[in-house]
Amino acid sequence: MPAAKKPASFEAALQELEHIVQAMESGEAPLEESLASYERGMALLQQCQEALGSAEQKIRMLENGSLRSFEGASEGAES
């Protein structure tokens, strides 16, 4: 089976991963298809983790090497 195309963006990879999870949770796919989907899902997961790691590194550089909590995150939860 040829290697699957790498999604162009984090969002596209995440959307494809979510679709795979939904399809696998349904339990309707044959075993071989489920194994191929699992393998594809693991590749997408790795791609997403790498993209998030890269984004975190860029944020650290912008914040002079320290990663700070987003102060607005808790404000929205209190409303």
C-alpha cells in the first residue's frame, strides 16, 4: 500500500485523525481496514504532536525562553 499523503496543515491532520477515530469506534470496519486506519492514525498523531511541539518552541522564543500560562483562559471559565 503506498504511503498516504501528509496533510497540509495541523487542522487537516487533526480532522482526518478525528474521522479515523469515529470510524474505528463504530466497529464496522473489517480487521485489515482497521489496522490500516490505526497505522494512519498513529502517523497523523505524530504529525500533530510535532506541529504542537514546534509551535511551543516558537512561543518560548517569543517569550524569551519561558512558557507562561495564558491569563485569559481562567477568566472565560468563571462567567
